[in-house]
Amino acid sequence: MRTLAPLIIAFSISLPAPGQMLQPGDLVASDALALIREMPPDPAGAAIRVDPDTGAQERLYDAPRLQIPFGIAIDPQQRLLLTEIGYLGGDTRVLRFDPGSGESEALCTDGVLSSPTGVEVIPSGDILVANPSLGLIFGDGGSGVSSIVRCERDGSSTVVTQGQRLGPDGPGFLAVEPEGTLLVTDPEELGGSGEVIRVDPNASPGSNQSALARGPLVDPTGIAFDPVCGAYVVDTVGIGGTGRIYRLDRTTGSLTALCQGAPLVDPVGAAIERERGCSVVVANFDLEALYQALEAEDPLAAILAVPRSLVRCDTATNAMQVVTQDGELVLPLDVMVVAEPGSLASGLAALCALAAIRRRCPLAPRGQDKKPRKRRA
């Protein structure tokens, strides 16, 4: 199995000017090597905003030093959240950045995180992070135990689940269900089960995982959920998967095959565009070509020649469209869609209330009970 160590390089960048407000419908991608042109041999990563109609790209930076950004999400206050894998002197943390003010802060820096990848935020204000050991990937042994970690609003970190079905170098990405449970991908090639795993964060951390879906998945990575559109999962071909997007039935675990083939090469992180008929957008690049580029006489030029893009999959027709390609993108790993302010909280909380499975909705803003109203006599 290949390792990712040759692709990871330390770097530093400066803060952007404030005022870069996000608009509903915008796509924002995390890119681990976005600034490779300007700063060889120490390229930097960035968050890149993409116009969903024109494909126009704009770089958004996240901190005075942004290293190896991986997962990306947005909180109800329209602030970006990015995970950073601490490697080669980098910081291990979740970074919260306000594009409007330019202010940023580091979260979950109490030593619980090891190599955070996927990230999600729930309306309560807590942040959930996939936290693989990554010892196999980076060749340093790692801790050997992967976990899901909750970043509390007071800055502390709590392990929600660890070990069990999760492989040492999984999990990859996660999504939050309206019932408060999590959908977690665990790639087989990284020592995992090759499954989509359901995690109940309210149960004991030692026995709160169950398998939801497996075959035809091999190396599931990106996963996304929308209260209206449902759940979708990506199987990445570059590490052994099918290179396909699937619709996931959250009740039965069955998978419906959707988009596959060109222009998809190695789809990774995924997001759902509800306003575009529940289309799925994926971060897409060619992992094998990147490794070959590292061996070229001019690696920088070769890397920049590798195709990379954001691809939209129409989940009704399986038609595909390249939303944007190349430009600022170099190694896109995850993507998100900017929703209307408050839509995440209201949509998930409403579904949670309808589910009627808990006396308190685990996804509602804290302080809001979902106790049933008393019937009038």
C-alpha cells in the first residue's frame, strides 16, 4: 500500500483581508496543496470558494499558519471549520474561521486529537471530528486506535467512540443523522472494515458502533446527509474502491449505484446541493498521477498538470458536470455547500422532533426540550 507521506509538506501563509462573506449555495473546498505555485518548496493549503454556477474560484485562508487542511464544514454562524492533520511540524487542531471578519481560532487543542480528518457541526454548537491514528499512512506507527471526538463549546475534547469496528487509520469522514447518530466511513485499505458504521454518541464509547453498509463498498471516504435529500457515500478508487457515488438507505443499509467514470477519477469528500435537485458535489483528483508526478524531473510542474476538479452528480439522471477544475485547486480533499443561515438547525431539529425517539432532541440548540405537549381533556 502506498503512503501519503511524500505529499505532505509544511508551510506558512498570512491572513486574508476581512470581508469575504459567504453566500448561500457557494461551494467551499479544502485543498492541502493549494498554494504550491507561489511557495515552493513549501506550498500551503487553503479553503477555496467556488461559484456553483460559473466555477469561479477564490482563495479563503484560515489562519496565520494553515497546514494540511482536510475536512471542512460550516457552523450556524457561517464560520468555516477545517481540520488540520499535525505532521511535519504542523498543528493538530480544528480551525474556526470567520470569512467576514477575518478572525480565526484554534479548537480542540487539548491533546485528544491525533490526525483529524472529517468534521461536522451540529446545531448545539458542538463539533464532531473523525480522528484516525494514521500510523500506516505516515509510517510513524501512530497510536493504533482511531476515534470520533466531540469538540465542546468550552474548548475541551471528549472521545465519543474509539476502536471497535474502526480501523487504525480510519475513520475518514462522517455525517450527522437527525436522530443524533453518526454515519462514519472506514476505508478498508487504511486498515478499516470497508463499511459505513453507525455510531450512537449517547451510548457507551466502548460499545456504540454497528455496521450499516458494506459491499459493494471497498474504500468509502466521503459521506453526506441532508434532511430532505437523504444520505450519499463515495467509494474512492485510488485506494482500492470503485470510484463511485452511492445513495445509502439509512434504514436497510442498501446502496444504489449512481455516478461513476469520467470525469470522476478519485472522488473523496462530498456535499449535497438540495436546491439543485439533491445533486452531490465531490472533490476529485487523480491520486496515482500525483504519485507519478513526484518522480518527474520537474515535480512542481508535473503536479500542477494533474487534473483536479469539483464534479457534480445529478442523482436523478446520473449525469455529471465539472463545476470547476484546476486553477487554485491542487489537492482538493473535501467540499461543503453554504446553506441559508439557520437552515441546518431548523431542518435537523424538526426531523428529530418528528422522529419522536428521545425526550430531548440531541441535535436541537441546547436548552430546547422536545417534550410532547399535553393533550387537552
